[in-house]
Amino acid sequence: MTASNNVKLRPGDTIGILGGGQLGRMLAMAAARLGLRCQVFSPDPDSPAFDVVLNATCAEYADVEALELFANDVNVITYEFENVPAATAMVLAARRPVLPAQKILETTQDRLVEKDFIKRLGIGTADYADVSSVETLRAAAAKIGLPAVIKTRRFGYDGKGQAIIRDGDDFTQIWEDLGTKSAILEAFIPFEREISVIAARSADGQVESFDVTENEHRDHILKISRAPAAISDALAAQARGIAGQIATALNYVGVLTVEMFVVQEKGGPKVLVNEIAPRVHNSGHWTLDGASISQFEQHIRAIAGWPLGKPVRHGEVTMTNLIGDDILGYEQWLTVPGATVHLYGKGTPKPGRKMGHVTEVSPRKK
């Protein structure tokens, strides 16, 4: 049984999760509420997801024997991060259904391939160019204009693996600092706001999207998410439609996130896609307390072959990330009316590390 449309779990079956961070932890907790077991595979012995599952595998992603034993213990496999090594996905996919599918990772793990895919769908993005040397960087900058953003084609998150290039900058130094042979240069977007759409798609093609989220970053790390975003109903419908179009084109099963920019043009505001995250996402954490179903339960339902829920937002919702030493003040949040505190069990706080989050829900006005 390796075809995604054949997956139909029953209570008591086991889901394998690659990755042991907070997303894996919250996926396992959502599965448990539905009577499903989870086994987590992670090379980090301090993985916070290990704390909430009965069975865990602590091994490297290149350990074929450990992967095979893991696959034998589960009914379906999913992941909490998109940079799953291709060889790991191949070993597992030969033994159990892996959802979302391996071929989707091939698209979303490479920023250039992803941008080309979005462009083929007729969806707007920032102007971009392939960069493989200092010379091609100069040519791309001349074509796209400055300022621009250079990013590694693979890996990189929370601002890592990218840099803004401005007039007068040293192209050679920027290329050396990036430390890669393959990159993408993107036009700098003077956006009005950053938004994201969390969408779920089932194997039978049903798509359900949460309300559009507005995101505020600090030091390239998501700090605050608000739902609903302060945009018109028409623009929100456009954003949700784009997320559904992408999910359908990928033949996606599970939850995916589409990050977008809202930009002002002569004809009015429009959205441009920034990137796709083939997984549950930090900007969807508000759904845990602010909606009738969370992004985590929605993902579990999709990969289990169960019907998706119809998300209903409970009110105006704000999610605040507790980053680094923010966690030390967790007690102050415990007395805030309407606030729910989520701590990830990560131990010693480190700068830039997401240690937990707080959700505040203001009931809908009657």
C-alpha cells in the first residue's frame, strides 16, 4: 500500500513523523486526540516531540536500517520539515505511503524550481533569476534592479541563507558570504503586509482553507500572527483561491502553507506568492485555540484518509511567538484573560529559537 488514495487509517493505527521539533510534537498531540498513535524519527535526542509519544527512533536520516525498522512500525509517514533528504524519502516511500508525496519535496526544496512551478500556474511572484556565479549575479542584478534579495536555492529559513543587495554593495563579497553555487535573485518587494494561507487538501481533492493570516516578522523570524488579516474580503478570497490552486496542481495530501505579499498597484491591491511550505506552519498556530479545528488535526485527517473539517474561526486571534529569553516571562501570560500558553519543552533558551507561543482570542462581536 503505497498509493496515497489507498490510505485509510483506523483509530489505533500509527503515523510516523519525520522530525522531532515543536511541529512534530503538536501533530502527535492532535493525532492522539483522534485515537491515532505516532512514532517520531529524529536524530536529535533532545527532540521535544519525543516527550509526547510512546515510541521514538533516534537515528540519522541516512541510517537505512533504522528507517526500514521505523517504516515497519507505522501505517503512513509524514514530516514536520520540508528539507527531508531525498534518499530518506525514497527508502521510506518504497515501504509505506509518504504524505505529502516525495515528488512535492522535489518542487518545494528548490526555490528556483518552486518559482518556475508557480509561474507556470499563472500566479504572480516577484521577478527572479537563476544565479550560479558572481558574473551571473551581476547580470541578474542589472536585469532585475536593486535593491534585490539573493537566496540559496536550497535550505535556509528564518532569514538564514539570504541577503539584501543594495547599490554599491560588493557582489563578490556577497557571493562568497552566501557560500553556495546555486542561488536565486528576487526583486525586492515594497509590500504593504505579509500574509499566509494555511490550506488542507485530501486525497479525494477536497480543499479547506483557514482564514488568511497577517504576519509580522522581527529579525527575519515570525513574531506575531493575526487572523483575520486586515485585507478586503475580495483579496482574502483571491489569496485562498491561490493556495487551493497550488494544492490541487501539486496533487497535495495534507496541510500546506502559502506565504504571500500584499502590494499596492494602480488597479488596487494584489497578492504575490513568496514561497510554499509543504507542512504545517508557525503562522497557523493560532488555529489551535482560535478555530473549530487546528491545522495539526486537519493535516492528520488528510493523511489518514479521513474527511477534512470546515474551519470556523472563534473570533479575532493573535498568536505571539516566545523567542529565546521571551520564554522566561511565560508566567505573566498565564493570567491574561483569553490567552492560552503553549510551551515546547526545549530546555535552555537560545537567541532566535522558538520556545513556545501564546494565543489570544477575542470573541466575535454580536
